[in-house]
Amino acid sequence: MLKGPPSQDHLSRLYHELSRIGASCAGSYRRWPYGKPDYVRLLVLASEMLRYDPRLMTILVQYCLCHFREINPTAIRGFYAEIETPQVWAVITEFVKVATDEKEAIYWAEYLQQGLRPAPLQFLYHYLYLPGSHLAQRAVETGLWEYKKWGFLACERPTIDERNKKTAGSLDRNSRLNVLRKLIKEKGKISLTDYMTALDHSISRQQALIDLKSIPGIVCKGHGRGANWRL
């Protein structure tokens, strides 16, 4: 469906079209080669352009959370054969699943994931992760589990609540330990709270303690909340 990397005009037009169906974004009416796409085709096109514009992940996750009842998942799946990486929809819906307790939304998300296998391992966002760059290193070392599960490397957390600046995303054990090693290397010694803060308090104190104890050569000095961990 996507005819090539989108220009700024194409993205602006996409934002304009998405705003017309109730998405939280704003654009302008610009020329593009996609005519007047219907509702489902517009969402599928947005999912393809997402790989060139990380902001679209937040826009689509928020939209799906609010409008999943209006989006026919069978119609979305009907385009899977036409798009390069339908696994992007699996990532979008993975964030939907962790952002809601509503069972119908979770069932809707799981249906869109059915039958999909992880893509060959690759960076999700084109042109964002230049070889050897800091962002590329972050994506490899501390990529979010929701991306990794479907074959992608990325560390950008979509915002699911604009008012409270709440984001979605979690780190698997390897990514957490990479964060921990870097933190100890930079600070010399850390507390349990330092580690949990670095992870945005996304894990329990018990899990944080297990992680700390799993690093070879790390020792604990002190007791209770005053304890420090160092190599």
C-alpha cells in the first residue's frame, strides 16, 4: 500500500485525515498519492507510515484504545498481505493490551495478533537509528519487550494518557540488566530506589532485588532502605 518513504507533506496530510476521524493530532491538507482512503485503509496506511514517524505509535495506540469498537479487525487483517510488516499491528495492539483492563479491547487486540509471527529482527523505525548512534545502542541494549516480542528493536514508549503523561512499555530481563550495569558503572554505587527510578518504577521492589542479586560481582553494603549496591 505504501508507495515509498513519506514526505513531510504526506505526513501532514495523514495527520489531517486522522484528525478528521477523531485522532489526537493535527495536520494540513496537502497533496499526496493516496487519494481519499476509506476508514480502514487510512488506519492501515498510518500503520505503514508509523515506521517513518514514531509519533504515530502514540497516535494509533491512543486511537485504538478509544475507538476499538469502531475498527473492524477482520477488515484490518484483510490488508496484512499488502503491507510489508503487518507485525506493526501486533506491536500497536500489544501496547493496547498493557494499557487497558477492558476485556473486549484485549480480545480485539488479540484477534489482530492471531497468526502473526515475529518479523526478522530489525529496528522498527527507519532512519531513526543510525549505525553506531546512541539511539541505536539504546534500542539494542534497552529495547522494550512489546517491540522485541514481534521482532523489532525500539525503546520509545507511547503515551497513553496525555493529561498524566502516562506511558506504556516494559523491559525484559536482559534490557533491565543492561540498564542496571550502566547505572552502576556511571554512579559507582546505587540504592534499590535508584534502580527502580531508572526503570520508571515498572517493576516491584522484590523483582528489583532479584535483578541486583543476579549481577556477578555486585555486593551489598548496609541494610534496609539505606543499603547500597556496588561492584
